[in-house]
Amino acid sequence: MKKFIFMLTLLMGITVSANAQTAIVDNGTAKDNWYVGVGVGTNVWNDVTSWALFNTKSNVVDGKTNSWWRTQPFYANVTIGKMMTPYLGAEVDYALGLNFRGYPKFIDSHNLTGNAVVNLTNVVMGYNGKRRVFEVELLGGVGWVHNFNNGDDSDLMSVRGALRGNVNVGKNLAITITPEYIWLPKNVGDGVVSKQGVNLSIGLKYRIPSKRGNFPLRKLYNQSEIDELNATIKTLQTTNDNLAKANAELSATIKELIAKGNKVVIHTDNVNTVFFEQGKSDVDNADIASIVKALKDNNGSIVLTGTTSPEGGEKLNKALGVSRANAVKKALVANGIDAERIVIKNDYDNQRSVVITIE
């Protein structure tokens, strides 16, 4: 018993040390990384010579030979647990012993156990931020067993150790296979000092989804990296402020030129904008001659989007936007652009313009 506790404490110490070195792991909150499980299994004890399948002695009850499954002890269990780190967790397991002979009872025992859980796969191979297809967990704990012994019931302490293999078949679901050793230090009900058994079970584990579950990795930054990021942010903010200022100055200049009766055409790589006076839709061929070459060099479709400012009613603005787009189309065709390439659209964006884009 002392050796078992010592080994369990040593392994827990190793996992805590390993977790301390992985400071980039987000362990979540008290609400994260919970799971539930169910399983069924069978067992054999040291006072039975073999599994019931081969144990003809245990198959004979009241002078009759029963099927092996009637004499073989089975159990079913439910588990609820929480992983505190990718390496270490805790769980509570409740198991019912099932006796298909019905003697003395169909449910012949209860076993409530508290276990420490160590993810051996992550301890040995390291945690990489992702759940592996197959993982092995070490379980160890103590609990309480109540046996129904035909009028001579007993309450006992149990000590258990197990290896649980998790076959992860989805983000939150795993198939579990668990060989387990269980020790009853004082088994008074059977008249012996102690009793040992081996369990084997198969089951399912469901990891309850949560906002910060599954231990995501968070990148850590040293002070020099933080200073560099802050400097970059400051530079971008300054650039953005300068662009906003330049845009405001450009808008003011455009309004001033339009107010003086000038036609304004703005050129960028794939977008050209022709601005109009309020309520006007006329355009001369010379106004757009500067963008014709770029349109001829590109064989894509030319989209003309006529826009209007808020003044005027919706019906009037829509007609004015289309009229402006048609005026630009007419000027483009006059400058040698194929009319079949031109598509006209209408929009409202607080500007008096036609936006020319190539798609």
C-alpha cells in the first residue's frame, strides 16, 4: 500500500513539474475540460481460479451447470472527471457489480472511487496542443466498496490502479479500454485478510465542450517582441491618421473643383472615378481620355456604377445615377471602347460620381 501511494505521488509530482514548464498552455477555468464516461466489464478475483468461461467449478450452482455468462461477474460504471492540465486530472467513478445468477442479488456490490488521472502519453511524448488518436492514462485512487453477502454485508476500503486507453474518434468522443487492478485490504465478508482482482472494461468517454476547453496553446512574447509589436501598431496608427487626413483634404479639393465647374477624374490601379456637379450628368470625351488606354490594355468587363448624393428623392437619384453611368459609357465608346464590355449599375454612397472598375 505504501509503495503504491509513493509511486502515485511521484508520478503526480512529475506531471506537475512538466505542466509548470509548459506555461503557454491555456488550462481554462473551473468550467472547462470536464468529461463523463460509461463502461461495462468483467473481473476475476484471487479466490477464483480462472475466468468463469474456463472455471467449471464456478459454473456449477445448486448442482446445475450454468452458462459461463451467468456465473461470470460483470460490472457497469459511470465516471465524471476533470482534467486540470493536459497531464493531470481527477475523477469520481461509481461501479455496480452485476450477478446474472441473481444470488444473493442481481446487483451484488457498489464501488465508489476517487481517482487521480495522469495522461502518460503527454507526460512521455510532450503536449503539442492537439489530442492524439490514441492516448494512455494512468488511474490511481482509493474508494469504498459495499458487498451484499447473503445477509452478511460488508463495507470495505478499495485501492485501485488502472491503465485507460483512449481511442479518440472525434473532437469530444473516445472509446476507452481499461485493464484494472483492485485490492481490498480487509475483505471480512469472505473470511480472508485481503482480496485482489483484475477488471477489464470497455466504454465511452465524452468530453463536455466549453469555451476554453481542450487546452489550446497560447504564444508567449518576450518584452522585445512586445515592444516591436507596439512600435508597429503605433506606426500603423500614424499611417492611418495620415491617410485619413489626406482623404479629407482630397475630398475638400474635389468639392472645390466641382463647385468651380471642373470635371474631376481620380485614377487608381483598377478603379477610376469621375465626379459630377450636383444634379448634373454631362461628360465630355476629353474628360475620360486619360483612362481609356488602361481600359484598352485590359480585356475584362468594365462596370460603371452611377452614384448620387443624398439630395433629391430616391426615384430621381436612381435615374440620375443611371444617367451619369450612361454618359460615361457614351464617352468611352466614342474613345474606342467596345460597348459589349460595359455593364451599368446603380448605387447610393453619398457621392456624385461614376465608379469605373475592371472585373
